[in-house]
Amino acid sequence: MTLSEQLEMALERIRSLEEENEQLRIELQAAADWRPDAMKYNGLRIHDFI
């Protein structure tokens, strides 16, 4: 496998992870909006991390 092919595979993986990250952020935001009282971690609201 050439370096160019390895770089292309790495870029595809990065894009995939970015899409997955965005989907998880959306799901977390929706959960925080739905149950803000339940979305706490050591006194910090999940919104503080988004």
C-alpha cells in the first residue's frame, strides 16, 4: 500500500469519526434538552461540555 493510499484511508476514517462525533453531539444535546435535571455530572450540566 502506498503512502497516498494510506493517507486517503486515514482521511476517510477522520471524516467517519467527525460524522459519528456530530451525531453523538446531537443525541447528547437532545437528551440534555429533554431531561436537563438528569444530565448532571459532578454538579456540571452536560451543556457546559457541548
